[in-house]
Amino acid sequence: MDFLTNPFTTALLFLYQFLGQNIVLTIVVFTVLIRLATYPLTYQQIKSSKAMQELQPKLKKLQEKHKGDREKMAQAQMELYREHGVNPLAGCLPLLIQLPILLGLYGAISRSLAATPLQLLDLHHRILIPGLSHLVPLQNQFLWLNLAAPDPYLVLPILVVATTWLQQKLMTPTPTGSADPKDPSAAMARNMTVMMPLMIGIFSLQFASGLSIYWVVSNLAGILQYAMLGKIDFRTLLPGRSGAPTLVVEEVDDTPKTKALPERSDNGTQQKLRAQQAKKRKPGPSKTKASKAK
Amino acid sequence: MSVLPRPRQWLYGAALLLILLLTSCGAPLPGESWPGISTDGQFVYVAYHNRVMRVNPAPPPGDERSPVRRFDWIGQLADDKIHMYAPPAVSADGIVYVGAYDHKVYAFSLTNGLLTTFNSDAGNDKVIGGALIAGDTLYVGNGDKGVRALDRRTGARRWNFTDTRYGVWSTPILVGDTLYFASLDHFIYALDAVNGTLKWKVDLNGAIAGTPLYEKGILYAGTFGNEMVAVSLERHEIVNRYATQGWVWGTPVMLNDTLYFGDLNGWVYALDASTFKLKWQKNDPERPGAIRGKLALTKLRAKDGGSDKDIVIAGSESKYLHAYDAQTGDLVWTSAISANEQVLSDLIVIGDDVIFTTLSESQLVAAFNTQNGQKSWEVNYTSEMTRVQTATNPPVTLTTITPAPTAAVSTAAPTAAVSPASTATSQQ
């Protein structure tokens, strides 16, 4: 990772000099700049995620149709993706490209906060512009924090957990078409929403405080980017609400309305579909139909 | 079958991989420091992890060519999470003082085997530099800021100067009644040694991690601003500067009014100490590596009836030693590869051996012959610890300290009077 860490370290030092040798401000600005630079990838990821989300009901139908036949399912899936111009990998590739960038940034921050002789020796090898050497060592004290050591009062690890959970909750859509708490996919999504922040929080207990600041700022910047795309719904934070996009129940009249199905030769398909839809309808005085909220 | 699409599963997988990578690949450097090394002229003292050890460099009786040396004394802390890398300071009455990464200074008794429970609190951060022994006072720099003066027998704090911006990784120097030290905050400070008040300070424009050299009223200090700087103690100002290729960390050495030192870009320099004119500079482009530590000066014995030659030896991150003619800079020898590890510590010369520490426990201390660059002996830390801990009659004196509240050092009669200055050459 030196091909990224070294230029990032140098850039960090340059910013540090430019921002009045304030290391916290430097970390914040640097993180925001990197997030801005990777915004096109983030946008691509969100767009792809939304497209996948919209295909969920159709995917579910296909699974039910081709239950037990993996090959036909796979073919049908690919056909569906082709019809709608969706690339299932499109959401992952941006993340995979961002990974080394994030690692480089992480490495640059941790190495710049050199606190031992070997770390300082290592830092010397990473500064590509000799004129920046006079900045070393970086001022690593901020309020109660030694930025090169973990936060002794756990304030930052708590912020890491909170902002990671917040980002997860606001930005990771859960599968639609099912608000059933027994749905395994929804359960998995819920578990990840809890487990991931906790795991990161546990790891952050050992991070240098400067790295925790980077993580918190990165999370907040991600949420802000998502909000600027108009994708955020803070109501999902309320108990009982799943991730965006939110499921909203609408009142409809008694007459069951189904989509006009194309005329087909009677192979019982229409009847099967109507029967399935009838099963899904909730009983009660007013019949309702679940729809997605934009 | 889960309707969670594979891409989302990949997303979670990628996120988990990121966490794993960040905490493993992105973690700070492994290791903290190279072992600290010092000498009292006869023995070599090494601080490493929770132990400080003494090595007798003389070969065992009857085995002059033995390639192995052993520890003949070990002081250790019961808590193996407390690490010590500062060069040990040894007093004439047999007390070894070492600063630790838990910001305390520990004192171990060499002579009477007493468990010495002195561990004066020396600040809020690691103690990285060596301590200076001056009479009954111990001066030690703190990793976060400043210098403290302690009663070296009781650990009581005499005074505490904290008006530096960053830590002090160097060993203080006492000249008369003035204490000088260099800080990472770019300044050299002069304090009243008795009460710790600031007399003056001067900005060298670059962090100073190493201990300056004092010679004839001048302090010579290398900086991370790629310079060697001379400061006049009389005029309280910089009188000379020389721009180097890289950071200068190690303490310079002087011989016949010539200053010798290395930089982290791998260059060895010889400057006229008065004019700072360059006499020569050398590097090894085939084996590039930082020269971190203090160089060693010694004599190369003449062959065929000629006259002895002064040589200067430099240890490198490249794992090699290089010996240069002190006068001309001509390469005299390049060692066999030292080994397994980079040579980052200061170099010490005892007899015909140049001795240093490495980052490898299989060769924690190594010695090479100053006459030909061949390996003389080594100390295998791992096997030595096994030997010491499993022997029924421990072959060494093992003194273990369990950190406790400050207590008095034993006042058993010292075997020799304590000299005003440090009796051990403390080096980092």
C-alpha cells in the first residue's frame, strides 16, 4: 500500500502546514476531500443499490417460480438484469475501488502520528517532499486526547459506534416486499446493522484517537452525501422502521386491484398469481396494499 | 433461500474485509524501538522489553574464539507489558537506571542483588531517552514534554520543567551548573541544574531526537530539518549549520576537530568542526539504508610496519557496517551482512569489537571485528532467556521488580564514590 500511503502521508503533512498545524482539522479536511474525490464511485454504488432494490419483488417472484431449479433461476435472473440494464456487481466494484484508497488514507493518518522511534523512522521514508520535514513531529494533543493513542475516556469509540450505526441504518436498504420479522434476509440485515458498528467500535478501542476521528468524520460525510442525493429518510431511525426506502401502508378501496395481466393461454398461471395475491392481502375492514414510499 | 441478493452479501463481505484489513494492514508499525545500549567501558548494558541485561564482551576463559556471549546479570520487571528501550544509565555504586514506556524510571541493583523498588513517576508519556546521573540527581527527559530532576536514591522529584512543546527523546547534558537538553519541538534548552529554571533556549528549526555532542563550549546537534547545527553556549546562538541530505538523528562524534555523523538517507559526513566545511561524505548506493545511530571511532592497526589509521564505523538500516578512513573517507571494509536485522542502535567499541543491538531476538546484541568487519560474537536473547529460566541454579543474578509505590534505594555502602557526571556512556 506504499504507493498510496506515501503520497497520502505527504499530502496530509502539506495540509497540516496549510491549516495552521492543526492535526484534527487536517484529518477532517483530508477525509472530506477524499470522500469528495470518491463521490462518483459512491454515487454509482447508491444508484446500483437502488436499482437492485427495485428489482427485489420481481426477483422474489422468480425464486418462487423456479424453486428447486437453480439453473433456470440463474438464467431468469440474468435475463431480468439485462432487461432492466442492471449490473449486480455495479454496487460492489465502487466499494472495492474505494477500499485501497481508504486503506491508504488510514495508513497515512496512523503513520503521521508517529509516537515511537521506529514509527518516526518509518515516517521519514514516507515524506516525498523534503521541505515538509520540519513539521515533524505532528502536534498530537487535542483536548484530552493524545491522537497517537486510544481515547482513555471512550468518547471516540462511542462516537464511532453511533455514527457507523447511523450510516448503516440510513443508507443500507433492507429487502422490500416483506416486513415479516421472520424473513431471514431482513433478519440478516438487522443483525448487520447492529453487529458491524459494534465490531468496529470494539476495534476502535485499540485505534489511535486520530483514526477514530477519521472514521467518525468519514461516516458523517457519507451520510451527508447520501442526504444530498435526496435518499435519506430520518424516519427510518424510529423503532420498527426498516432501512430506506421505507414501507408505507396505503388505504385502498375494497375492490382488489391487481395489475392488468397480459392475456395468456390458460395454463393456470393467472389463477395461481391471483391466489397468491389474495393470500397476501390482510383481512379487516379495509383492505390495504403496501406500496413503497419514494 | 434468502432473497438477499449476492451483491449485497458481497457488500457486507467487503465491509468486513475492510475492517479486518484496517485493523491488520493499517495498524501502526510492529515493534516500538531497537534495544537501548550503553557501556561503562567494561560491560555492555542492554534494555529490551521488560528487561535490562548486562553482557560481558570478553570471551569465556579458555575459548577465545567463542562466537557466543551470555548475559551475566538481568534485571526484569514482573509485568512483561512494561517495556524499556532507553539506554541504561549505570552509576558507580552499581545502580542501573532505565526509563520505561509506562513513563516511570526503574532502578536495578547490580551489586547487592537487592530488589530495588525505586520507580519514580517521570511524566505522562514514554521515557525514550537515557537518564543522566549527576551526583545524587537523576535527570531524565519525558516523552510528552520537558525534563525532570529526581533524587536518584529516593525517587523524589526535585524539580520539573515542562515548558516544551513536544517530548524529549535525548539524554540531557550537564556542563557546570547548567543542564542542556534537546527537544522534538526544535529547541535546545539551557536550565539551571539546581532549580530547573530556564536560562535560555534556541530554535534549530527542526526536531532534535538525538543527544547533542558537547565539545569546547559548543553543542553539536543533528535535526530533522536536514541539518547539523552548532550552538555556542557562551553566545546562546547558532554559530554554524550544515545542510544534509536527510534527517540527522544520531549523536555526532569528534576526532581531531572533525565531526562525524550519519543521516537517514544513508550518508556519512566528515565536517571541520570549526568552519563546518565538508571534508568528505560517503554512502553505499548498492546497500542503501538510513544511518540512525551514533558512529564509532577506533584505530585500524597498521600492517607491515605502517602507522595505525583512524577509522569511523557506521551501522546502517541496510544491515551492513561500513568502515571509512577518518581522514580521507576511503572505504576500509564493509562487514559481512550483520545479520538478520537492521543496525539502528548506537555503536560501541570495546577492544577490537564494535557492538550494537538489533531488532532480532536471535541476535539481540552483535559484535563485529573492527579490523576486518568479520562477525565476532552475538547474544541470542531467546536461548539466553530459556537458559536462565530453566536452570536449577540460575547462572545469572536475576533481579525482578514488581512496580510498587516509591521506596528508598538501599543505602548499603557504595563500593565507589559517585562521580559528578554519568559513569556510563548513555546512548540511544
